[in-house]
Amino acid sequence: MSSSSTTFNKHKTTCNTLLFQKLLNLSAGVSPFTLILETLEQSGNSLIQEFGRRAKISNTKVVFVSFKTPYCKKAHLPIEISSFINARQKTICTLREEIISHLNLPKRNSVDEKCNFMLFFDSLVPLASSHSEELSSFLTSLLISSSVSLLAVYHVDIPIPCSITPYSPGPLVILTYLATAILTVSSLEQVLSRKRARDRSLPEPLFGLEEVKEGVIIGRNDSVKEKGLVVQMELRKRSGRGILENFVLIPSSSSKAIPKIIPLTEYPAYISTPTFINTENQDHSSQLDMTFNLSLSEKQKKERDEVVLPYFDAQKEGGNEGGRILYQMGTEDHEDFDEEEDEI
């Protein structure tokens, strides 16, 4: 790879990292609707926690719209909230009016300090199951101002009932079409396992539901060494150009420390060269189920290298006499010859 292409790739990665930082900071104009896609293999709580930490620093009010979290567990939420809305067993119109009522937006002529709001949906699966046809109109109606941003979580592994019209797109297709930023989380250890398999030209391992084994829901990993998750950012700009980049989010051990964000292409365990075992000097006969040994001793290897083939002897002086097979008896041959003489 040339130096110019390497410099271009580094510059591109740096720009994408800055965009990811702006996305986490909920900067105005970056992404009005951010969708987090999680699976059984990897939860998005660490990423949600980082959104909440930065929202607290920027004095952004968080309106928590709950579809699966009960009010009694309000104190155990991954983010600090200013309002809690129980969305279960409510119609679309009622829920929209209640959410809008918590957005105390200043008037146009007001000189008060501008306040930003983040609407957080802990799960869009119940809404997509019951109101799939009204999903797009409901979400877009909540973005009534540039100071309001929408952050929602969608669990990919939860099955959705089939729609009445078979030709209409599914809820996940609609959500990925509406979202201006899609963050797909995955397990760091599984990403590294697939990378190691590709480096060795082996088929990539399957985990969890992809294994298609009875009773297997979550992939088992006996040696979990890497802590963190991989976040795939798909950011769509107003011009229509899409930006795709993978990052590693390493959560901090303490609540006060800042998590680390590293591009996946710069993560040490991902870019490290795999170590291959030199099998040239290994005894392969021990791995075979045979009753005899195919390996050669050092003495036999040395005598094999000293054997002169007829082709090489014919190129010397007197080679026109015809090919001759020259054989020099070794010590083992002398012993065998002596035994034959004794028998005679």
C-alpha cells in the first residue's frame, strides 16, 4: 500500500471518529433520529450509558419512553432521566400527546437559554408489532424542533408478527429507512474470532441462533479476554452520502472514568498478525493411525542427501558412456550383507 493511500485512510478514519463523537454528543444537525440495533449476543446498554453520560454533561433533558421497563426500576436505568413515560397499553394519539407535553420548548421570541431534549425509547419492538403501519408517521411527528433528538433501541432477534399486506415493508426496513444514523452493536470477542478465522482462510464461526442448534440461544465463549463491544456506525448526511465505520467501545471500570473509543482498524488485537505453527519439522506420522513409523532419523536424512542420482553423474566426464546407477553401501547395508554371507 502506498504512502498516499495510507495517509488518506488515516485522515478518513480520523474524520469518521470525530463524527462519531459528535453523534454521541447529540450535536445539532448530526442525526435527528438515531437507531441502536442490538441482539441476544450483545446488548446496547454500554452505548446507551455513554449517550446518557454525555447528555448529562451538556444539560440535555432525557425523556424516557418505556415499553418494557417498569416504573419501579426507574432508579436502575443506565441513564439519568428528567421524565418517565409509561407507554404500555396506550394508543398512538395518547402517547404522542403525553410525549409532547413533556417537551417544554421555549417560544420563538423568548430570550431564555435554549434547552435540548432527547427522547429515548427503550424498545421499539412492541410499537412495531402493534402499530407497524403508523410507525413512520408517529416517529416523525415527535421531531417538532431542531432541539429535539430521538434515540431508540430495536432488538433484532425478537420475532415480529407478519403484516396483513405481504408486499408492504417490514418494521425494521422502515426504521432503517427513517433513521439518519444506525448503530449496530456486536460482541468484540466474536468479531475477533471471525477475524482470526479469515486470516487462516477458515470458515467464520457461528454463534447463538446462527448455529441452528436445538436449545442454543446465546453463543458460548469459554475464553472471554476482550472487554468491550463493536459499534458499526452508519451515518447518513443531508447530501445522501453515507459514512460507514466500525469502532470499539471499551467501558470504564468506574462510573467516573471516560470510556475509550478506538477505531476497529486501530485496535491492537484486531490488527495483530496471527502466529502460525511451523508444521514442517513436526512428526506427522504420530498424528496418523498407523502401525509403522514414516519418519526418518537424522542419520537416514544425511545419507539420503548424499545419494548421487544418475542424471547428475552423466553430466561429468565420461557421461557419454550411458547412465549409471551409483550406489554406495552404508554401514547398515554392510551388516545385512555380512548376515547373508553367514547364512550362505
